[in-house]
Amino acid sequence: MGPQDDLFGDTPSAQASGPSAPEPARAFRPLADRMRPQTIEEFAGQVRVVGESAPLRVAMEKGQAHSCLLWGPPGVGKTTLARLYADRLNAEIVYMSAVEAGVRELRGVIQAAKDRRATNGRLTVLFLDEIHRFNKSQQDQLLPSVERGVLVLVGATTENPSFSLNNALLSRLRVYRLEPLDDEALERLLSRALAHPQGVVETTGGVPLRIEPAIRARLVATADGDARRLLTLLELAAQLADESDDGEERIVGEATLEALVQQSPRRFDQGGDEFYDQISAMHKSIRGSNPDAGAYWLLRMLDGGADPAYLARRLVRIASEDIGNADPRALEIALNAWTAYDRLGVPEGELMLTQAAMYLAVAPKSNAVYKAHNALLATVRERGSDPVPMHLRNAPTSLMEREGWGKGYRYAHDEPDAYAAGETYLPDGIAHQRYYQPVERGLERMIAERMAHWDERDEAAGAGERRSG
């Protein structure tokens, strides 16, 4: 089975065998497969993992076998690293995809690894792609073999292993975090593909390919940290490139590049780590009062295919959680932006969401309502069913009136400034507790002054203990 997330394409297919198998004149091999690194020195990027003195590099050079997890986005070298690691260990490597395989296939691999070790002492490396797709029972099948060293497990995942792998398996694996490739690493890869005998010239039939520096830079940017995407784009560019007047070379022009860029979406995983990292960045940028960053992350997610309704809901939440009564207009603007997007759609509606994000970013900030909400909710759950104070109860019948329902209630509108100084409204035991603490920003500055004035009147009226935080 071929891996789902190989840096330079799927692993080579098994060759057809038998007298009836046709022999192709020339089997197609994508550029990404032809440019697969054969040594760790040819591997692009990931200095923190395989650079000089990096942990995996040291283990490979010393031939130290250990089970590990390669965690990172697509196209950063997980499958290639597994193959290079197996080569250094002189081990048999078995490729398996958790999307396609089950317990039966896994047991077959484990038994073959036992037989191989018993027969010739050779180690088996199991590269398990998309390991997060295995459920708990499937992951548990790996535990004894990994524990006893029957095989070396190299798992690959694009998902956060803290959430996708069970603790028992995770504790037996050394985790290596792989990052998207930077522009420098991608540029080196591009140069290697242009100069390599099996690189771009094989795609063009031996004719050199010329790419101007500005177009090279845009090609690298479009790859978005993904080496496989870069090589795929480069191969397409070579196929679409125009011949020079003398026929001596092919040239990648602006028109070719634009066609490629329009068909190459940004890296975005709806519901995965990329999604939650970016929504976190948007929320924190707006909370931190940075309108440019807030709008940037909003548009990054829209460009990547995020649900606009989800983003609109998050803006509404920010308006209450991080701004609250410091600027009540924030909630209105966020809701209006959501409505406008529903009515206008793309692209006009995106402008309204951007406007809302920028307004929320520059609005005065207060989490006083959010904190009061959480504190009050905790009190409700801790105290249970506190009875309503008698003076706050309605007395719709004469019996209830005789029993004291509503006795002593003071109608606020009949009091000076419509405020019944000294009156309490919470249950006994928390009657003087203060949950809402306005900040000294925006409208809440005025609210705080008003509440302080009410406190003074309560004290003057002999309300007893002053409300305290």
C-alpha cells in the first residue's frame, strides 16, 4: 500500500510479474518521485530534526533504532525520512496506510517481522501513514510489538498526537515535530530539480527550462511550505512553458504562472490543527487590539475555505467576551456584519466581516461581563436551588400575600433617581456579593462610576455590608 503523505510522491509501485505482464516502453514517473532524496544530505529543510547534531540525525548516523512519530503538515518529508531511516538501519521497510489497513493486515505485518527476525535477524521498520486514523483498539495492537522491539514503528500524522493517539502508544514513541519548509529550503529544492539529470529536463525532453527570479519567488510562495506541491507545480510549469524563439529553451512566463497560482489553494485543514491555530491567532490578534493582524487571519481562513458563518460567530463571541459593555456597539456591528454577509455573499460580504474584525480590534476592551458570567454560573451550580427572597416574589393571590409574598418590595421607579438604596436582589448568603466589576475603559468607565455612586447610597441607607468582589 502506498503512503498518503509522501514528501516526493507515493512509494514506487510493485513491478508487474509473470510472463503475461506487459512491459511498458517507458513508465511515467512524476518529477516529485524522480527527485526523491537518496541521502540525508539531499533532504530539504527540517534542520531542527535532521540537521547536524539534531536528535534523529544522530540516531540515524549511529544506527540507533527507536520507534517514533513524525508529526507535521503534508509535503514536508515524513515518508522520505522513514525510508532514509530504514536504510541507515539496514532494515526492511513496510509501508502501510491506516486509511486502508485494519487489524488483520497489521497482524500479518507483525508476524512477518517476527519471522524475518528469527530467520536472518533483520529488523523491520513499519511506516504507518495517517496513524491518527487508527482507533484505540487498532493502536493497542501495536503496543506489544513496539514494546518488545519486534518492529520499529515510524508513524506519520498531520494531526496533533495529543488528541489523536492514546497515551499508552504515545508514551512509547519519540515525537518529532516537522515544520512547513521555509523559502530557502524550497529554493534549494527548486534549483536541484532544474539542474538534476532526472529533473525538469526529463519532463521537457532535454530542453532546459528558464524561470526568471521574480517568477521563481512566486512559485516558491505558491508552494506554501510544501515540497511536493512545489515539484508538482514545477512539472506543470515545464509542460506548459513556451519555447524560446530559437528553440533552445523553454520559458515560464507570467501567463503560465497565473494559471498555476489560481489552481493552488493555501494550506488549510478544516477542523484540524491549521484551522484551530489560525482561529486562535485571529481571536488573540483582535483581543490584542491589532486590526491588521485580526483581518489578516480572518482573510487567511476565508481564503483557505473556512465556513464564513463560523468566523462570523467567533466575531460575535469576541464582541461580548473581550469587549462587552466597554463598547456595546461592537456586538451590534458583529451581528450586522454576519447579516450583511448572508445577504451579499462573496466577495462583497467578506468586506463586512473584515470591517467588523477591525472595529472589534480597535474597540476598548473589557472581559468584565465574561468574568461575571463565569462566576455567576459557578455560583449557580455550587449553591443549588437558593429560594427567591420573599420581597422579590409576586403575590397573585390573597393567600400568598398573607404569607408574605412580595412584602417589603420597593418599586424602583418610585424612588429618587429610580434607585431603591439599600435594597437587595440576590438570595440570602450572596446578597452583597459583587460579580460584575467594570473596567476603567470605554463605556464601562461611566458604568463603574454609576455603580460606585449606588454603593455610596446603599451605605448611606444602612444596607449593612457593602457589596464586595
